[in-house]
Amino acid sequence: MKEFSPKVKKFLEQVGADPNEDVSIVPKSDSCAKPGDILFFRYILGFGKGSRQYRLLLLTQPVTKDAKTGNRLLTGLTLPEDRDYDPDSLDNLYKNKEIPMENFRTYIMSKIYGPLRRIRKKETNIEE
């Protein structure tokens, strides 16, 4: 099994994602995923111990955008850690906009440390 943080391991377990089969490295670009997909990555917050923390992000539209500073931004909703997740609940979170807007975040792509990973969605019975 790949080595991920306890937070990521717990999430993968909850949604029934196999780290060896359902998690893939994607490019740090517009083609990384589509709205409603979940990405996780380590993000550089500063310097020193604990400065590269894992983030779980439910992507929104647009997936990426250009900042006025020239940086490329990844946009989405940070998943609350205090919930139990399953594939259906993730669809509901996205489709019904159940995550508060204060969880909306933009991440500077150049500050993503290491690979950007996408969790392949398990098939659900919910119709688009």
C-alpha cells in the first residue's frame, strides 16, 4: 500500500477506494480532473515541520484559473474532516452544495508539493 497520511488513509477507507487501483497521479494542469472529482495533495504552508500538509479537495467549476498575480490556481471545496464519507455522500456533497462556502479554497499550483493525485470515483446509483 502506498504511504499516505492517516487523514487520507481514513478517507480512502471510508469511500472504498483502493490506494493501489483507485488513486492515480494526474498532471498539475487544467486536465487534472473535472468538477466533482476529488484530489489530494501536500501543500506548502510555510517552512519547517508540518509545513507540507495533505489537503482533500472536491473540485468546483472552474477547476483551475489564472490569478492576477500570474499564478495558476486550483479551485475547490476542502472536505470537512469531521464527517463519515461514502461514494453516495460525496455525490450529494457536490450536487446539493452541502459544503459551506467558507470551505471554498484556491491553491497555488506551484505550491503543491509532490504529486497531485485523483481518486477515481466508484460507480453509484445516482443519476446525473
